[in-house]
Amino acid sequence: MRFIPLFIVLLLSTGSCKTKVSLEDAGIDKNELIANVATQLKSSPLLKITDSISGKKVFPRTVDPSGKLKLVTKRDWTSGFYPGVLWLTYGLTDNKYWKDHATSYTELLESEQFNGSNHDIGFKMMTSYGLGYRYTNKEAYRKVLIQSAQTLITRFDDRVGCIRSWDHHRDKWEYPVIIDNLMNLELLFWAWKETGETVYYNIATTHAKTTMKNHFRSDYSTYHVVDYDTLTGAVKFQGTHQGYADDSCWSRGGAWALYGYTMAYRETQDIAFLKQAEKVADYIINIAKLPSDSVPVWDFDLKDKTNEPKDASAAAIMSSALFELGTLTENKDSGRTYLKVANAILKSLSSDNYFNGKGENEGFLLKHSTGAKPSNSEVDVPLIYADYYYLEALDRKLRIKKQLN
Ligand code: GLY
């Protein structure tokens, strides 16, 4: 990117139970950064095909091995992120152009409100309709979101105390729950607050508490997959699917956990969730340790990380989560650390090392993410969810700054 990436000075004020943060940019040109985002998004071949959408593969996910844009259908777990990128860009630019595109892409997902075939409905609908509702207040969007929450809770099993994540690999797992699933709880908290129906709150908090019990090791590193016995609710397996080993911590899994408990605390004010988020943050920062460029390789526990692919998506999720956790924590020293790491990640992702050059990589913002290394799928590529959380991190940083001015 072509801005000076000298970034932030963090000054923490004293005398409050919440950490107050004063951010001062020390060189980043916000307007130039946002202009670069807009230019890069406009270089995508996608925006030229929106008029001829026929309900097929229209949502950008990554690039294929030949470097061409890879599109997926609305059923894919990533389908909400592109509308989300467009909404966030609208929020950052206040330019109606982005709102119009965001609206078109969001509304293509309408039928997904009834898709209960996996847990991903939260990812899909909160990034598209959720942000759309935030920016437009459209009643139709609210209705879609409430139906989506109703669909999601059909996957909850009382005995297990969790929402089932996947229906595939039935030969391997009976009732798989993955750490990523925490992210879908935001839809339920939203529905609880909108409707007053406690069923959403109860299911979301039960899932978060069960996950707290079974998805973490003593150092607060995470298992990716936990499989449950549906008759007894007992844990049958703790291991991985996208990580390096059953006893390792898949980097994006750690990022989902950090984000998930930060969000759960924001929504409930339950101190147990704040403590969990802080423990996960401390694991990532002090035990797993981020490398000098603040972007982890795809698994924290790889012995030799020298030639391993990075996962910019994990870094972007962590940055966004840490901006929030840094303002929620009651511990001023921790708050200072979280914001410092959040900024360091954002700065690194905004540099030429991670931010695509103009027109590079089919309009994606970031390079060097990894989807699923064990199956050699989407290794060292752009991924739409990396772009989404990168923009969310930037948006959060700017909001924190605004609140303090
Ligand atoms: N939620 C799927 C993934 O993080 O790869």
C-alpha cells in the first residue's frame, strides 16, 4: 500500500473501571488507506457482473490455482463476507455506490434464512443482513435475521449443550462442534435483544459455556473439533480438522475463540466470558507468540515455522477482536497490550507484504491467508473473510478514536 505505515500511539487514561483509550495516529493516512481499499475493490472483475446474476456462483471466496477469481454459491459458509466487505466500505466512505452494491449482494442471500444444514447461518447473515440492518434499519432485514436465528437454534441439542456445527463426516463424528461456531452466537444474542425471547440467550450462553469447558486446554489453546455423544452429552473426541495435529492449536481457531468470547462478553456482560477472552488473548500473545510481523502461520504449534504459509485471516480476526477486548477489559495494562497488538497486526496487514498491489489478486484486499492446510486447500491465497475482518478491525479502530475525540 502506498501510505506511510507508521501507526499509532496509545495513551491509556487512568481512574476508570473500564480501560479508556486515547489513540493518536502517528502517520497513517486514513483517507489514503480507505481510497486504496475502494480502488482495490473496484478492480475486481466481480463488480462488472452484478447485473447478470442468476443465483449461481456469484460470491467471491478466493482465487483458484491459476489466479482467477473463485466464486461460490449463497450456500457456501463464506457467502456473507463479500456483502459485508461492501457494507463496511460503505460505512468507511459514506459513498452510496457501495451501499447499492452491498444491498444487491445482501438480498441475494435471502433464502439462506431457512438453510439449517450447518451452523454457518450466523456467519452468513450477520455479515450481510446484520450489517445491512445496522446501516439501513430496513424492517425486511430484521425479519430475515429473526428467521435466521430461529433456523440456527434448531441445531441445538439440550443434552450436549451445543449447536451442532457440521452434518458431514457422519462416519467420523457423531455430533461435531467446532470452535468457529462461537461466531454464530452473535446472531442469537442479536435476536434475543431484538425480540426479548430468552430462548436465544439461553442457547447462546449454554453453547458458550459448554465450549469453555470442552474446547480448551489448560493453557487456553483450543481444540478445533469436539465430538459429543448425543445420548449422554459426553465428549468423545477432542482434536482437529484444519489444524496441524489433534493436540495443536490451529491459528484461526484461536482467533475465533478470542473473538467469540469477546463478543459474548459484550452482549451479556457475563464476566466469565471476559475472563475467557483475556485468557485466550494471553495465550496468543504470551504463549503462542505472534512473529515479528504479527501475522501467524496457519498453526501455532508447528515446530519449524520457517517455510510454513501464513494465515492473514487469523491475524485480521485477532486484530478486530483485540480492538474490542482492549476497550472492554477492566485491566489497564492488558487493555494497553491488546490495543498495541491489534494495531501492530493492522499495520502489518496494511503494508505491501500483505495488502495486494492495485489490481492484484482479482480485487481482494489481502494476500497470504490459508484455508485448510492439511487438505492442501486454499494455501497462501487471498480469502474473502480475511478482507472482511481486516476492514472490521479498521472500522473498530476508527470508531474507538472517534469516541474519544
Ligand atoms: N469457519 C471455517 C474456517 O474458519 O475455515
